[in-house]
Amino acid sequence: MPESKLSPEPLLEKTPLSPGQIFWQRLRRQKAAMAGAWILVFLYAVSLLAGFVAPYHYERQDRDRFFHSLTAIGFNGLRPVVTGYTQGAGFKYSATS
């Protein structure tokens, strides 16, 4: 008996996706959601590296002036510094803590 040229090949069954895999597939298609995710990753990274990113050590804060106008931020090498701002006369800072 001659073989039929129309015999279908066996269908390859796809493995079902988990809800998490479906979520990530759908999330990757949404450009706004991915932009928001990258913004969150950036903010979490900055919060983890706050000791390096902050221009001064937390002990050098001027606690008398919490709210003041915006100041320009410059760079001293890779370290950010606040330009045009001086500490008060009664401020004492000890770097040996």
C-alpha cells in the first residue's frame, strides 16, 4: 500500500507555562512597565549604595537647616560634592568614628 503524502507529522506538545512565566512574558511586552521596573531597579541600587552616592557623611549634616533652596552638585573625581555651601561656624566633625 503506498504511503499518503498528506499524513500529518506528530504534533509536538508544548509544555504548559507556569503563572510566573506567563506574567513575565506579558510584562516584557509592556514598554511602560519595563521602564518602571528599570526605574525601581535604579532607585533600589542607589539606596543600597547611598554611602557612596551621598555627598557628605551623615554626621556632617547641618541639622539647623533641613529645608533650604536647591544647591548645585559637582564632582570631585568620582565623588559628588555640593558646591556653594558652607557649614556653620559651630559645626564640629570628627572623621574618626
